[in-house]
Amino acid sequence: MNGNVDQAQCHESLNPWHIALKQLENVAGAIDLDPNVYERLRYPQRELTVAVPVRMDDGRTRVFIGYRVQHSLIRGPSKGGIRFHPAVTLDEIKALAMWMTWKCAVVNIPYGGAKGGVICDPLKLSTRELEGLSRRYATEISIIVGPTKDIPAPDLGTDNQIMAWMMDTISMHRGFSVTGVVTGKPVLLAGSRGRAGATGRGVMYTIRETYKHLGMQMKGSTVALQGFGKVGKSTALRLHETGFKVVGVTDVSGGLFDPNGIDIIALIRHVEDDGMRFIEGFRGPEFVKGAEANDRLFSMDVDVLVPAALENQITGENADSIKARVVAEGANGPTTPDADRILEEKGVFIIPDILANAGGVVVSYFEWVQDLQSFFWNEDQVNTQLENVMVNAFDEVLMIAQREKASMRMAAYMLGVGKVAAAMKLRGLYP
Ligand code: NAD
């Protein structure tokens, strides 16, 4: 037998689009999905590739490649973040757009799914270059976005300043302020209170509900997080407030480890206030540099593991080393199907991405509603409504999981795909 072929067959595909299609295929079988609906759901409704020329600080013009994919507009305008990262591919954006479709249906907000991305390293661009890139990318995708069509938001490598530039760019084109065209904007610019920490708050609610279900105590529990960006920081803070000990954190610079618990408030101050951006240089806990940090983090003896960085972090290769009782997916697509099977056999309770990290899009929806009405809520209102939505979605997914004897991921897919399929059938096939 050809050794290379054999080896290639042993390794699972890490292409996120192949994974997303496989997940859809699995749920289609489980819910007896109408084959005509299944055929339509396998394709993104629209894919746009754009060339984004930017005048760099050295006077040269550089062209970056960007994408905006709208997987589905069946349940309303499409919604999804914009990613600035060197490893962005069209297949990744297609997968993320499809996952957004299911996520919006799971939490029952009236959106379809979309995602955007630009192949670039934002950490290597000056502020002026980043603004040029954001504004030109916004211009290129403006033909398909708008408050009634498709509403972007921040994701990996983008933030509220970039959303402000994008909102301003679209507003300049139209000749008036179009606040509802993007969410995740600064509060001063028609953003929503509570949006910045919404994803982490949502992750915390799903962990809290899981703990109730499993009969576990949050106070004194331990958690390790991969990623200390928008999602990682806010999740760590909320868990810290509920009595968790954060014993491990990694980011792109390395990892911090302390069995007595890391001072999360001081670490957030370190990455935000001191302009450090990275966890490296934080005093106190042991610091481990390089890829070794993630290996150590994933195999820590903790109660909860929160991947909050990239896709394909828990794979068939490292899933067996995981000792956590609960994995809460702050990131999108952090666990591969092979890893899923291994974790399930080990009895790990996985809170799937399309449920765990949905708090971000839920408060983005609240922001859009506030923008359309020009009527703004206080933070308590936002957090209370978020909690209601997250707890209801969690209960619904758990109920399906118990009824169907399915994993939480399969149950979330049954709920999300089932709702989109039902909406598609009601609308029919045009023309
Ligand atoms: P971010 O850019 O704010 O932060 C990303 C973090 O991951 C940074 O701390 C970075 O250093 C770290 N990181 C990158 N590569 C790493 C590696 N190899 N090992 C360890 N850490 C690494 O991005 P974010 O908005 O926090 O998004 C993180 C994930 O959460 C993504 O999968 C995103 O799609 C998902 N997500 C984000 C939101 C949101 O509201 N921002 C909502 C839902 C899901």
C-alpha cells in the first residue's frame, strides 16, 4: 500500500468548509431533512471576492484580497463578523457564514448568516494603513451590505474603531449617517451598551446553565482559556466574577500558568491600558513561549476549557489529552469532528460554538434594533435580555439533546438547521 496515501487518509480534513458541510450532512440524516432543502443549504447564497488597494506608509500601493459571503438570507438580513487575519481563506469565510446561519436560528434572532474577511496581518499595519484598508474594504462590499441586507460586526483582528470607520465610509457614500449598517460600534457612535463584553457574558451564561445541569459548583472551579482577545478577556472576567479560578491563559505570544489563579483584572489592564496587547510580560504567573503553551493549556487538569482563538485547535491529535469536564466553545469551529467523537467518548460536555458564543450576535441584534429606532437601552436592559435569550436557547438545546439522546452539538444543529429549513419551505422556491 502507498504509505503517503494511507497517511493522508488517516488525517482528517482541517478545511473548515469541508467540516461545515460534513456537520450539515450529519444533521440532515438525523432530522430527515428534505433533500431539496438540503441541496440549497449546502451552497452560500452569495460570495463576493474583492481586491482592496491600500496606499502604504512607504508610498507603495498594496492590494489585499477580501471576501464577504452571505450563506443565507432566508430568515432576514444576513449577519456576521469581519475577520482581519493572514490565514483567511474563502473556504474559511464560507464555513463561518454557514455557522452564523445556524447560530442566529439557535438563538432565534431574525437574521441569516454571513461572514467577511481580509487576508492581512493587522498587527503589522500602521493605524493609517488599517483605516485605509477598512474603508476601502467597506466600499468594495458596500454593494451587498446595508441595514436591511447584510450587517457586519467585529471578529478576529477587528474592533469597534474599525466598525466606526466602516460605518462612516458607508454613511459618506449615502450622504447621511447609516448607523444600522454595522454593529459592534463604539457606544458614542450608536453602539450598544454591553456589546463589547457580550460574547463572554453569553459564554458565562451557558457555562452556568451547564453547571446547574451537571450539579457542579462554580465557586472554586478552575478554567483555562485559549485566546485573550475580545472573547477570551470578557469570558475570563465574567467567570472570575462568579468565583472561577483562571489557572491558564494563552494568546499568540505564549501562555501564563498559575495554579493559584491569575489576577484577571490586572491582566486585562496589562493588555489594554499599557498598550501591551499581549499577555507576554505580565508579572507573576509562569510564562511559556511558543506553541508549547497551547499544548500545555489543553492538557491542564481543569473543570472548564474555553477555546477562544481560532478554528481547529482541538483535533483528533490532541483531544485525548484533554482533562476538562466541560469545553465551552468561545471561538467558532475550534473542535474538529474527530476530536468531537473522542471528547464525547470521554464524557466531556461540549457547549457548541453556535450556542456558547452566540451572545455577541444577540447583542449585535439589540444594537441594530436600537439603531433602527434611535432609542437606546441601558446596560441592565441589554444584559437582562441577553440572559433571557441565552438561557432559553440553552434550555431548548439541552431538551433536544436529552430527547434525541444526542450531543449538545448535534442538538444545536437540529434546532438551528431545522428552523432554517422550515423557514425555507414556508417561503418556497422562487420563481
Ligand atoms: P480577537 O482578535 O479579539 O482575539 C483573538 C485572540 O486569540 C488574541 O488574544 C490572540 O492573541 C489569540 N490567538 C491568536 N492565535 C492564537 C494561537 N495560535 N494560540 C493562542 N491564542 C491565539 O478575536 P475575538 O473577537 O476574541 O475572536 C476569537 C474567536 O471567537 C474567533 O473564532 C471568533 O470568530 C469568535 N467569536 C467572536 C465573537 C466576537 O464578538 N468578537 C463572537 C463570536 C465568536
